[in-house]
Amino acid sequence: MTEGFRHSLATACLVLMSAFFGSSASAQDLEPGTKGLGLEDTANLFIGVCAKTYPNFRKAKKVLVQNGFQAHSKTGTFYDGKRDVSFKLTRSSSGKVCSMVFSSKEKPEELGLLLAVGSTQGTDGNAKIDVDPNTYATRTNSRGGSVMNFTPTIVNNGKQYFRASLSASN
């Protein structure tokens, strides 16, 4: 083995190792971005990831990846690193849950109704939308026997946060 070949082999090994460990570290370090969501992004993301794929998590993960999201290696929470939004695909005692937490400057009542109406497409008219007039928390029957819940949560650093989820009905 020549000296040049050994040097090239060592360099190639270092490049491969840094690529492998670098991609693993970036997935662990991925966090929410800083850009809040508007009405269109909110609807497209929630309906595309949660409502249209429920209850197929494999399909939801594929849609997330196609939209630039990566799963955090320890928590499994999906982030895209640009927008202030995260997705979590979990199981509860009642079944599968797809949830989205995000910040937005939009009015809570508009966000809740938008997600409720968008998630009820395909329910054959048996969607009943309930809205709390004080908090704007919204609940409705959704696709495949699931239930959509929308809740304004906290204000943190001047940003209003919301949680929308789709889960099996009880």
C-alpha cells in the first residue's frame, strides 16, 4: 500500500464518519424555528399531516419528511427548523394521536374553525363543531371516527401558542 493510497483511504473514512455522525447530531439538535404560521400554512400542515393520513402514522411520517420535517432522535417530535411548529405522533389509551403545536398571530377563533372545517371533509355530514365562546377551544368529529381538538395554550415570549390534535373518539 502506498503512502498516497493510505492518506486517501484515511481521508475517505473521516469524511464518511463525519457525514454519519454529523447527520445524527443535526437530527438531535433540530428544534422549532421562529416563524409563526399563518392561516394557510396552519390548515395545509394540519390537514395534510393529521387529517388526510389518520390513522396511518407511516403515511403521516412520509408527508412530514416531504415537507422538510425531521424527527428528533430522543423525543420523536418532528421539526423543520424554520417554522415555529412541531408534530407528535403518539398512542393513547383510546388509540392513535397526531398533534401539532404552533405559534401564530392569527385570531384563535379563525384558526379553530378553519381546522375544524378542514378536518371534517369526508365525514358524511355528521360533524358537529363545538366552540367555547370564552377560550375558542374547538372540537369536532373528524375522519375515520376521529375527533379534532383545538386549544389556545400559552403565551411565551410574546407569542401565542396553539395545539391541534386528531385522536380516536372515545
